[in-house]
Amino acid sequence: MGGTSIGRALVLSAVALLIAACSAVESPEPPSPQAVRLVWTSVDPDPASTGGPSVLADWRGRLVGVGDRSAEAPSSTAWSSADGITYTTSNLPAPGPVVASDLVAGADGLLAVGGVWQGTGDDEHEVAAAWRSADGVTWSPVPEATSLLPADGYQSTWMRLVATTPRGFVATGTEWGGTGQRVVAWRSSDGVGWIRSATEIGGVNPNALLVIGSRVVLAATDWSSVGGSAGESGMFWWSDDAGSTWTRSGPSVDDVVPRALAVGAAGLVAVGHRWTASADPRGMAAVPAVWTSADGRAWTLAPWDDGSDPWPEATPLPSVEGPLQRSTLWAVLGSADGYLAVGSHDGIVGPWADPGAVPTMRSSVGLWWSPNGVDWVAAGTLADVTRAAPGGGATGRIASIRGQTVVVLQSLDGTTIWMSGS
């Protein structure tokens, strides 16, 4: 099922091992009064394996999520916990392996979205799917419908993100195969019947979905118009009719990737990274990127300088791309006080004298704080490790649940949930 990796971020196998070794980490003194001193405690939702939820929601006193069972058996499942420490799993009924990627709590229950793999061999394909639950334990699949099937010229669909709107639900996903790959949007009044958007969004993958009042905002990745350093570019869309039609905020911008959205003290903020092709004076292949917006319709790329430096370069450099270090922000949480972002700095560290040897890799997962979405400072490290291993990049989400800040970190080795108290 190689297609299950389409549109997913690469992950660094070192992250889960380093996080599992730490039971609690206290952040340094925060850079502002609003960024309270947080004490982080880690939870392994699946000590016997590498599974865990990729997203969590609070539902009637329980933490409920969806995510993979394990790296060895990647079919997704539902997860639930009464205390936030011990988790149990329950099935998401489907005729084939499940890829569950997001869920949201509605007025009457929970809605999870993803896809189901069907067929075999050359006929293997994914079909967008959704499941409903009244208690977070027992789930019922939404009936298959034409609107969830791939359009002519495509082979697979995957419903990747979902959010609630004043009119019900809105979801975005990816459609690919044959003709290419593009972003797809759906809307539903009840989570059962889904209608495709009338707008041709295009692009590659949806990365973040945010509802503000009656407006839906989408951050996505497009193909680069000039085949830039990473062959990808960033774009924003907005909808004022619950996802029926969409308007692009402006032209796609080459070599940038918006990965998460939040609304807070100073309006809307998007975080992600910018590919530099090693033109960065510090030698970074990618650096964090932040956008701000007053209304979700027009976005401004803010300058980034948190004062941090890359690690010592590998010598000699492994390729013309430089030291192969990169930083990205992959989640952000907004509040009335400001914004808290989570990201990672990872890559090769020197010296590396033999190009044929396995390089030493390092990954550092950290926090950044901003009172206004423009000025950012480092606000602590969740985890840091150096070891010989192939590299990628950490990924995850951040949310406020039951008055706590919750970070879900994912890697090839599993999932770790970090929960904070002040």
C-alpha cells in the first residue's frame, strides 16, 4: 500500500526514542508574561507497540482520537482514554485497510475522516471515507457515495482534514492517480451526505483547515511554477459558503509550505517553512516561515529571525545542498495572549568524513512563542537527540484540551503525547 504515504510529511525515526526516554521536561523561563512556565509530561499511548492517535478531541469526559495501530500494521483505528494516560482502541469498520487522518466533535457526536484502501495489485486504490460515533468507542461508517469516489481521470481520494461550520462540516483532501494530483473539498450538513465543492482547487495537498465564524480558511501546497528547490509552493484559499465555493487568496508562492493555521490575539497566523536551496547565510536548507492575516483573505509573509543558529556543519558537506539541516514549524495554537508554535530542527551534524558512511543525525523538537504572530522567540525544548539514523522531519499537532496544552508528536517509531500544566 505504497499510496498511503502520498501527501504525508516525512518523519524522523529518532524523535519517538528520545521522547520516550523523558517523562517530564520543564521549559526555560518564558520570554513574556503571557507565555507561562509550562511543565510537560509525556505519555506513550501504546507502550506495547508504535501506534497512537495523530489527533485528539475532548468528548464527554474522554480523550478520543484516530491514528495508526503501529508501523507494522498501519491500518488506522480509534483511540480513547478516560484519564489521558491509558488508551484503548476500537475499530473503524471498513472493507479494507483504513487511513484515518482527522476527527472533530460536532453537536451530536464525533466525526472521523480518512480513506479506505480497496482492490488489489494494479487495481488497488483509496476511497475517501468518514465514520460517526456517539461515544468515541463505537463507530459507524458513512455510506459510500459517488461524491467520495475519485473523479474521471483519477484513481484515489483521501479525506484528510475536517472542521465544523455553522452549516455542518467541511472537509478537504487529496485526489490522485492517472491525471495527476489535486486538492478536493467537500461539505456536509450532517456528516453523512457529502457534496463536492464546485471550485477546482488544484494544488497537491491540503495542510490546514480553520473555521472563523462563517469563513473557512485553507492552507495548502501547490506544485511549484518554476520547479523550485523542493518542487512545491504554498497557497491559501477561503470560503464564505461553508466550502461550496472557494477563492484563492493570491498567487502561489514558490518554495514555501504553510503547514498549520491558528487565530489568536493579533488575528490569523499560518506557520510552516521556506526552502532556501542553501542560499540561507547560515547554511540552512529550510527555515521557519510565518504568515499573518487580518481576515484569511490576504496573507503577508513575515520576516523570521528567532536568533537561533544551525549546528556545526558536517565536513566535508554531504552534497551541494549544504549541511542538510532544516527547521520547520508544523503546528500552532492561538489564544488571547499570543501564539505558541511547535516545530523541529533536524539534519546531519559533523564531522562526516566518509560520504559512504551513515551520517550522524540530530533532531530537536521545540516551542516558539509570539505575542503578535510576527516576533518569535524560542520558548523551550521538548526533546533533543543525536544518533546514527536516516533522517526526515518530525510532525504533529497542538491543541488546548481541558485547560491543558496538548502536543501530539509522530515519528516512524510511534506517537508520543505531551501534556502541559502551568
